[in-house]
Amino acid sequence: MRRLVVACLLLAACGGGSKAGPKAKADIADLESRAQLTACSPSPQPLTAAAAICLSGSEQVSLATFTGDELRDLWAKAGGSVSGGYLVTGTGWAATTTDLDTANRLAAALGGVLKS
């Protein structure tokens, strides 16, 4: 509950993702392309500038971009996406998946770091 309150306060302070707010450090379409993700569907989430649920082969991937790494880290600490057990992060973005091989491919393709 406390995490939800913190997330809501941060969302309010950051403008709730309005188009007039700060720009994301990473472009979600570029990340999707570089990682060769398919079937991507927008999936708005608290603290994110943009988020999508995609496929990497048959594995589901949750991908999100942020206006700063501080928001990315808060998102990860608050549980990030419910879809993943592995977290991969880079400057202004994060991805989660339940498959270790997929997480390693994402880290290599996007220049990210696999966190456990």
C-alpha cells in the first residue's frame, strides 16, 4: 500500500505522463526494433513515459521507458511489471521477462544490464 501511495505522489509530481512533461530518455519504438520484439501493445504503467507488452519469440516481455533513471529504479523497486522474474535495465528504460535466455538476449541487444 505504501508503494502505491509513493507511486501516486510521484505520478502527480511528474505530471502524470502528460505530453507537456519531460521527454523519455529512450524511445520505446527504437528499443522494440533493436530487440526484435513483436506484437507490441501499449500498456500504460505508473512512473513510465511509455510501456508495452511484447513478444520475443514466444516469450512475453514488458518494456518501459522513463524520463529518468530515478523513476526507472522506483518502478523496479515497486515491483515493475507483474510479468517478469528477470529485470534488464539501461539508461531510461527497463524490461522484464520470466525467461532467463530472453533476458540475456535483451541485455545484449539493447546494451542493458541483467539484474537479479
